[in-house]
Amino acid sequence: MENRKKLLLAGILCLIAAGMGFGVRTGLLEVWSGQYGFTMTELGKITGGGLVGFGCVILFAGFLIDTIGYKRLMQIALMCHLISAVMLFFATPVFNASGKEAVYVLLYWSMFIFAIGNGICEGVINPLTATLFPEAKTHYLNILHSGWPAGLVIGGLIVFAKPYVAWEILMATFLIPVVVYGFIITFEPFPKTAAEQGATSYGGMIKRLITPFFLILLFAHACVGYVELGTDSWINKITANILSSAALGTALFIYTSLLMTVLRFFAGPIVHRISSLGLLLASSLIGATGLYLISIGESVEFMFFAATVYAVGKTFLWPTMLGVLGERFPQSATIGMALMGGIGMLSAGALGGPGIGYKQDYAASHELQSAAPETYERVKAPNENQFLFFPPITGIDGAAAAMLADGGEAIESEREIAGDDWTSPKFEEPRKQYEWWQENKEFAEVDAPPVKAANLYGSRWALRVTTLVPLTMAVCYIILLTCFRKPDHVEEEVVEENEAIGAV
């Protein structure tokens, strides 16, 4: 199609919007923890909501493309993005009036609806790109997915304004690329899918996918979602803890995202030399090494080196997985990519974000109980958190940790600004935090160091355990490389696909 590069640009803008939202959100976790008193597990569940919705919807989007059409699905995504942005501006009033649980629900569903829009976009643009560029699917899928880290870079830069601009406004900046891609999809025609062309049927697509190769690939992609997006939900905050600087944590996040953006334009030549599966195997091993190096880092120089290794490792994983599917199952790409994207996002949202948060709470709370039991009793969260079948734990209250870190400066300032309104219902939750500070500030000098040390220990331990996931992926890729030869009929299907869409 003559306009295929315009449609590719629209897809890139979709992922820039998704990346901006994700990048800003990761930079706001510390703000939300301090302002609303969330534990690491609760923050993990909120970030998970921003991925679970993605995973659920991308599955349905893949099946609806042939009936609803590319354009209508993208218009639905646009509405989801707008609704999510509006919800954000009610967060603080809801917290002041109804407390932590109410704002938790609001933020979770705002992230969930945002993710629905992202999921619809991804469900459309992956098979669309594979259809538009059948001669170099892996290469152009990597170019398409350069939009994601580019959005992370922009989001990371936006986060630097958080001391000066309300976080709600910062979070809503993702609407800028949304408006631009909305303009493109409104006026540009889209190609027909293989099913619409009559080249295959839903039954035929599914039948081709039911193979051991695809099932192993699906499991590996669940691991990709966990280690890439699940870890990225936390990496900004974790590196900030390690370096004792939120600004340096954000700078590392921006640097690795920029590196990913550039590297994804070079996937084609690399695949040409070592194959898609070879690239995936190398990436998983490099990624595991990078995560471990970050977990033991101390100096700024070493952390930038470790982050570079981690970024190189994760750069090609997601788009190259989609490229492998497009190469092996060219006529099943619509459903296959929906299943892959769905399982990856569901894993990131339901397992990665909450799981890494739980690991931090588990290690930090046990460390603090062991090192300073009296401090733990003063700063423990008022509620337990549980993840899957693992034992329930009571983590460190995020608001208490924030007050200890800044010596109560923020809550004292809020009390002063509120003035006579302080006793009104809208300040019920801040009053509780203020009362805690008044009761415990005499212990601040004693409590602050062990709380900081415990949170740091939890961050390092969580990353160390997470390295097991990319190592599991490496085993999957070795199995796929050694046990499965590329079928002869695949090349014939690629030729048929090219002829069906007029690409040759």
C-alpha cells in the first residue's frame, strides 16, 4: 500500500503514547507512595492494572479485527485514553474525602482503562505491520516497537517536572501523541486482513497455531512480559533506592530507554546474521546478566554500565518474539500475535508488577523485623498483602517511610497550607498521617536509617530473584533452536501472503 509508512507512523505514535504513560507512571510511584501511603505490593497492583487491561483486551482485539475493522478499533482506543486521563484528576479529591482505599480503586481503574486503549492499539498494529511489510516482518516490527522506548524517554523527561507540576497533568501528557495518531487513522485507508481476503479462516489460523513450537513460544513470551514490562514498572524506583537519588534513577531509565529506541532500528541486520531465535537466546542471557549487575551495583558509573547491559538484553525481546511468530505462522499472525501480546501483558500485569512488589515487601519487612523490630512495629502498614499462593506479609507503610525520609517536612507543610480546613472531611487521610508523625517523630532519627536500609535490601533481593526468569527464557530458546527446524511450507505461505495484499 502507498500509505503503509503513514500507518506505520500511526502505530509508532500509539506505542509512544503507551510508553509515555508507562514512563511517567513509574516515575510517580514514589509520589503516590508518599502522598497516599501505598505499600510496594499495592503500588505493584496499580501498575499491574495498567498491564492486565492491556493483556485482556489485546486478546479480544485480535479476534475482532476481521469483524469490526482496524479503524473502528482504533477509535475505541482513543475514547479509552480520554476517559483514563479524566479519571486521574479526581484522585486527590477522592483521597482527601474517602481515603486510601478509594484512591487505590480509582488509580487502578484509570490505569486499567488506559491499558485497554493500549491493548486495542497493540492488537491492531502488530498484525497490521506484519501485513504491510511481509518481506521484513521482524525488522519492521522492531522499528514499530521503537515507539515504546521512545515514549519511555519522553515520559522519563516529563517526570523531572514533578516537583513543579501536579502529577495529574504530567500523567495526562500521553494524550498529545494520541491526538496525532487519531488524526492519521481518521483519514487513512487500511488494508484487508488475510481472513477478509479469504486467504484463510479463523479455524485455519487456530489449527496452524496448535503446535509444540507455538506453545513453547507462548510460555517464553509470558516470561518476556514478566521480565521486561514487570521489571520496568519498578526499575526507576529500585535504581533510585540504590543510588539514593530519584533524579539519577530517572536518568538511568531515560538512558536505557533511549538506547533501546536506537538499537531497535538495527534488528534486521542482526537477525540476518544470527537468526531471530539466536538473537532471542543472546538477549535473554545478556538481560539476566544486566539484572544481576544492577542488583549488586553501588557507584553511579557501575550502575550505568549494568543498566547498559540490561537495556541491550531486553531491547529485542518483545518485537523479535512477534517476528518469529510472523515468520513461522504467516497466515495466523492476527490471532497468533493477539495471543502472544495478551499472554505477555497478562504476565507482566498479574505476575510481574505485583510479584516484584511483593518480593520487595517480603525482603524489606523481614530485614527490618530482624534488624530493628521496634522500628518495624512503628512503620508497618495497617494491612496485609498477599500475592498468589505465597504467605501474606505486612510491608512497610509508604507514607511513614516518606515522612521519615524528609523529616516530616511535606506533611507539616500540608498541615500549614490547609489552615482552618484541616478538620474538614476532605483532609481525613492527611490528618491520619500527620497524627502518626506527631506520635513518632521523636523516633525519626532512630527509625529512618534502618527503614532506608531495609527498602534498599528489598530492592536488590527482588532483582536478584527476577534473574531466574530470563534464564528460563534462554532454556526455551535453546529447545526451539535445537528441536524445531523451519518448515518448508512457510516460504510458500509468505509468497501467497505477499500476492494477497499486493505487496509484490
